[in-house]
Amino acid sequence: MTSAFGRARSWLGSFDRRPLLLSSPYPVAECLQRLAAVTSSRGPATWYLSSRTALLTPPLFKGELSRSRTRLRRFAGAGTRNSFLATLEVTLDPRADGGTALSGWIGMPNGDFMATQFVPLGFVVGLGMLATGVIQLSLGHLIGLAPAFASPLPAAFIIGLFAFGRRSLEQDIATLTHEVSEVLDGPVMSDPPVVEA
């Protein structure tokens, strides 16, 4: 039976980057060409405001392409305020059969940094509110009931935010992986977990 600490650690760890391995039947140069056709280094704001690209179909990805380091995000999400967007970073290596192996990682670039910082902060704020409420009540002030009863709210809010963010991240990982593999006509050999909508 896993402890509450172990479950919390596992939950926070779900924001980590995870290994990814894609395969394509095309050589490295053609993979880069196919990705370049649907990738922009510009963000949505500059894409839509530029007279050269405003009327064009938006690309699938925003990022940078090279054999040694290809880094992509979904273009549709790049201009939003959603902090839980997946990034894919891979190297492209030729395979013996003439195809290409793309190996690297997918997930949040900073891993679980945000979750590990903000979830404990919510608990600390809640404990501070509880202590304030208890002190006020011990001095005979009924106003202490408000912070005492509200003390679970900061942690609950942050946990709820990250639960939503985790779901959003999992869906973005699944979509990004699917779109890249479609462009390259190759299967995902190490598939990340997918959360059903």
C-alpha cells in the first residue's frame, strides 16, 4: 500500500518530461523538410499581423528545426496563457533501413518545478490562515472563525489548478505526438499516457 507522500510524489512527478521515441520511413533530410513545411519560428501574434502570412493557413507547430535538436510546440497553443503546454525535443538519427529515428523527450520543459513550488506554498498559506484564526479565537475574537474555516481553500485551489493543468498537459502531449507522427508517417514507439476527454 502506497503512502500519501508516495502518491503525492507520483502526482507531482507526472509533470516531468518523459522519454519519447518516434520512427519515420523517410530519411533525415526529408523529415526536416516535412516538419519545416508545417513549422514557424514566429508566434501567433506576429504570424497573424504580418502582411506576408496573415492570409496563409497557420502552421501546425512553432519551434526550431535541426538534425541535432528539433524543438516543437503546437502552434495553436503557443499564443495562449495556458502554462501546461507540451514541448517536444528530439534528435534525428538515420536508421539502417534508410528511415529516421527521432529520440528525446516530451512534456513541460521545466518538469514539475511549478507543481513542487506552488502546492507546498498553498499548504503554508493555509496553515498561516489557520494559525491566525486560532490566535484570534483564543483572544475571544469571533472574526477568527473566517480564516480558520477558509484555511483549506488556498491548498484546495492550487491542487485543483494543477489537477486541471495535468489533464491539459496530458491531452496536449497526446495531440502533439499524434500530429508529429502524422507529418512523418511514422509510429510512436514509446507512447506517453493519454487522458481521455
